Amino acid sequence: MILAGDIGGTRTRLGLFDPVPARPRPLAVRVFVTLDFDDLTTMVAAFLEDGAIKGASIESACFGVAGPAIGDVAQLTNVPWRVDARRVATTFKWPRVSLLNDLQAMAYGVPVLHAAEVHVLQQGQAVAGGNLALIAAGTGLGEALLQYVDGRFIPSPSEGGHADFAARTEREIVLLRDLIQRYGRADVEHVVSGPGLVNVHRVTHGGPCAALIDLQDPGAPAVISASALARRCDGCVEALELFVEAYGAEAGNLALRTVATGGVFIGGGIAPKILPAFTDGRFLRAFREKSPLEPLLEAMPVNVILNAEAGLLGAAVYAAGEQRRYHGW
């Protein structure tokens, strides 16, 4: 058996998988609130005490973590956790434990997604052997690329979500100034993420919010989105529009940097929940408007990942591959 984990800034998914070829089969998956635990080992211990899992023989484990994974250690960006693969392996006596950046882990799952697990925003025309790009907004913003090498996709991590935010319009320049004043610099994650939507909301509301949203509430991004989609507050509507346009622009930037002629995938927890805002044309206009390369971007397939467990699946794909390599399968 293999154990996979998708460690996010808000929630963590852990799963036990049967490492069948191509796409590992989930046997048990549990969702935890990340900060309910002091560290990964205590969370994994709680997972393994589950009656449906207890006693399982685990040969390989892989965890995707929301932060840069350097060797066997990762410091999460938005959570005060330091994850050490060697400590996890020693604690549970597992022979192989791997750490990946969470978007790199998700990228391993992209090639095995079923058609029903994605929503097509732009059909495009995929180039055989072309690179893929992955961008995902949630508690933070992650990016990854999949390079096509010797007949298979090789995922590579990125910390592009922390690159500088590039304002494109007068309204975004106002937002940029506010972010610089608030944080000292403006990175893309300050805009394209759940907390980023709250930052945008502060700028679009010169006065009280008609929806009376408490911006200190962790659920504020979801309330802002719901208010905007129901058109209850003009400021919320503008906030969501700016957010979606910035998301589309950054997805287009990533597509250019990776020459993603095989396609661009939008992951993370936000996009599927506000899909109507992605299908009104704003996202794709911002994605494509990069003269003189509009034709290149118009030809790239763009898909929203609907499978909420894509990151967990990708970690399982990687762990299964490590197990096969160890056994020489």
C-alpha cells in the first residue's frame, strides 16, 4: 500500500491507496483541518488510528506541501510547520517517504485525470508533446510546469505565486499601491488567492460593504464570492471581476513562460466554486491579451480541474512510481 498527503494552508487530505498501474486506487481518504495538529506526524498518527486503515502495510509515502520542498525538508509558507521526510519515515518505520511542492504533486496527477474531472474553458488545439502548465489558487497561489521529455511529462515545481504582481490597468495600479503600502511589496498571491480576494475587496469598497462582510472571518473569501455571484453588492462584484482578470492574466503569463502548447490547467479550491465567474469571458480575455502572442495563447487548451483530490492523487501517482522503481516493476 502507499500513503499520500496533500498538505494545504487550510486543509490537509491523507489517503491510503492501492498502487495499481497508471492511476492508484483510493482505499480510504480523510480530510483534516491543518492547524488542528502541531505537525504532520501527529496528523498521520491520527489517520492511521482509523479503523478502516489501522494495520495497513505501507511501503511508500509522498506528501505534497504548500511551500518549497528542499531535499527531505519543507517549511510551509502559510502554516508554521516544518516537515522532515526522514523524521516521518523513522517515526512510522516506512522505507520510502518523499516530499514535493504541492503543485508539483498535483502536476503528477494531471496526465491521469479523466475527461469528466475537468471543465473546458478553451478547447484550443493541443500540440502533441507540448508542455503543460498548472496554476492553482486557494489559501495561497501555486504554479508548476510539466515538461514533455522522452515520451512522458516531468513535473517541475515553482514558487511563481510569490513573484511580483504586474498591474495592467489603472484600477489594478490602485490595487498595487494599496498592496505595497500594506505589505511593502506586492506579489501575485496577494491578489490571486483567498486572502488575495479579501485584499481586492478592501480596495473596491470605498465605504461599507452592502453585504456586511467581516473581513477578519476565515470564510470571508467565500462570502465575497457568493455576494458577487448573486450581485448583492457592487463592490463585491467589482472585487470578483478584478480577481478573475488577475487570475487569467497570471495564467497567461505562466503559459508564455512555459510555452504550454499542450494545455493549461487551473487547479485549487477556488475556481470550481466560482465557475460562472470563469465562464463569462473575463478570465480568457485576460489570459489571451498579450500582444503579439495572442494566436499562441488562443490555441492553448485551458481547463479547470474539478477533482478536489487532484493534489492527493498526484502524490499517490508519485509514491506508486517510487514503489515500482524500488521493486523494479
